[in-house]
Amino acid sequence: MTLLAADGSTVVAVPVTWRLPATIGITVTELPPVTAMASAVHRGPYAELGAHRQRMLAWLQRTGQQPASDLRWVYLRFDAEPELRLPPVYLTDDPDELVTELQVPLRQPTPR
């Protein structure tokens, strides 16, 4: 998953099943739970993700939904280095087979 921070920087989030040593310079954190999330699944090349993101943000604006935090990109099927030893079911080298979920945590309306 990739998180786009408010300052424009990118934070890459990857689920891990083992403790990472502090000496490698990677910060491990847990994403906070959210009560409501808008999401969309994109199938195809990463080059088309920007247009999908714009359509999602336009939908949020049309419906009056407010993002509670930054957009999340969850890579469900992707290309990766063999040394990561990821299960083959997640991997592809064909751009048309890439699957990415776009998520936007939603702000809950304030009670009146």
C-alpha cells in the first residue's frame, strides 16, 4: 500500500509477518482503523491510476463526502523483486493484470 502524506511525500506500507530490525532504517507502524471508507478497484497499468484517482475524488465532491485522511493505494496484484519471496498469486509482470485498490477514509458527519 502507498499512502500519500499531506506534505506530498509518499509512504509505502507493506504488511509484514516478522519483526524488522531497527538498524535497517524502516519505520513500522499500524494504520489506524476507520469507520467509513470509499474505495475503488483499478485493473490495469499504473499509468492509468491518476485518471481513476481523479474520478474517485470527483465522486467524493459530487456526493459531499469529506476525506478524513490521505488517499491509500493498496497493491493487490503487482510486480516485485524475487528476493522478497512473495506468493506467486500476488505477482504479475503483465501491466494489464495489475490490480490496485484506491481507498479514501471518510470523515463522519458531525451530529446536529
